Amino acid sequence: MATGLAIMYHYVREQDEKRPHKGIFGLGIDSFKKQIEAISTKFTFCTVNEFSRMTKTDNKRYCMLTFDDGLKDHHEVFVYLKEKGIRATFFPITSTFDESKVINSHKMHLLLEKTNAYELGNSLNAFLENKHPELFQQFHVHDKYKRWNKQFGNIFTINFKFAIASLPQQISKKFLDDQFSTYYDSEEKVSKEFYLSEAQIKQMHDDGMEIGCHTHNHNNLKIQSSIQQQNEIERSKNILEGIIKDPVTSISYPYGQFSPETIQLAKQNNITSGVTTIQQINHSNTDKMTFGRIDIAYFEEKILEHIK
């Protein structure tokens, strides 16, 4: 049966002094190109939708390149992939261009570019102690021990990121919004610099890339109500289909979080394949709604294991 290695990318960017938000780090574009060259010696590239239609009699090895969040960096990636004749799947967040928003996790990254985790963590501790004392003990930021299994950053930074990711979304949003307005004059301006535009998404689709759903606001679907999940999926899908003039049939679950209800709602919206953050290699008989992916940021060695 067919084997499908799916790779999850976010930031792919060189550290260029002229580039907006140069303090945000990612996989360098030259390193990315070297990875693609290595992978191409052992795998055939395809989109998520294409792999979902592979039959059990197909014995080839495929690689699905997936790019979450619709970052402006991804247009540079697209240009390179187009030159190589490689199709990939891109999952933009629709509120970033439809409402010029910056999502919570990116606000955190952008704030860390302007200041440091100690300033932000101490501000979050004060915010929780004053506004939400019932949550302080559970989420206050410290450096006594690591609260999240992440590799990059010191313990305090990792624990700050854990608190932001784990707090109730409206509470973390309120804190980040307040901090963001202190360091950035215009969220709309940052959004236009940071994310793909509608025109770029349309161009990428027209030139052979798959465009998939990553919801409208990038909220954790697993903890949302049925109505909220439905709105997040349906709104994103409708906006994207209005741009590309084709059906959107794949989804990347924000933060890799989903429930059986999430999958059912996605199917009701005519989505036929989904990708997760489960670290596994896929096959023709893998559940098409829960394909695993290897995160390039943390598990590059797991990809290299399969390039032999």
C-alpha cells in the first residue's frame, strides 16, 4: 500500500535585516530547499487531497508538504515549489486577510520580538493575580520546572508559552490584545505584512497548490461548542471557496486539536481529509480525516529516518 509522509511547516524565512519582523525565527529558505532536494530522491510529492485518494494497490512513497497559517513567507516557498513542479497544501487562517487580524499565537511571537519572556511573563502573572486570581496558581509563569514538552527556549519562556496556549482563549486574548497595542500601532498593518493576501492565495491555487481550511480564527476546536465549531469551519471554507472558485476539501485542525464531533462537522461541510499533529507515517488505509504529520521544527531527524 502507499506510504504518505506528511511534513508540517510554519515559518520558512531567512533572517534578513530588511525583512519585516526579522526577530521571528524559522527554517531558512536555503535549508528548506536542501530538504526538498533530499526528500525528492526517495518520495513523490503530492497534496493532502491527492494522497487521500490513493488506493491500497499503490505501493509508492509519497510526501505531502503542508504549510499552516497562511504566512507571507509561504509565497516565497510557493515560487520555489512552482519552479520545481511540486504541488503542496497550504492552510491559511481566513480572519487574517478577511478581517486583518493577527491570531493569538502570532501576537505572542511578535511580542517576543519586541520585548522578552520575562517582561511578558511577569505582566501575565500580575494580570492573572489581579483579574483572574482563581487561575493564578495553575497558570502563573515561573522557572522552577518546565510545564511543556518543547525544546526551544529557556524554562521561563517555555512556561510563558504554555500559559498562553492553555489559558481560556478569551483570557489569553485579552492579555495579548492589551500587550500588542502597547508595542504595535496597527494590527491591520501587521496583518498585511505578516500574512498572505487573497490575491496571493488565488495565484497559488491557480498555479497548482491545494488550499485547505485552517478555520477562521484559529481557535481550539476541541473545546468549542458544536455551533462554534460549525461556524469556524463553514465560514473559513466559504471564504476560501469564494477566492479560489473551487471546493475546499481538506482541513488542518488548529493546534492539532479535534474531537469526533469536529470530524463529523468537517465531513458535513464536504471536507474529505484532515491533517493533525500526531507524529506518524500514513498509509493508504490510514483514516483520511486524521493523517499524521512530522513537525519540521522539532522532529527533523524523524523525517531523515525515512529518507534512506
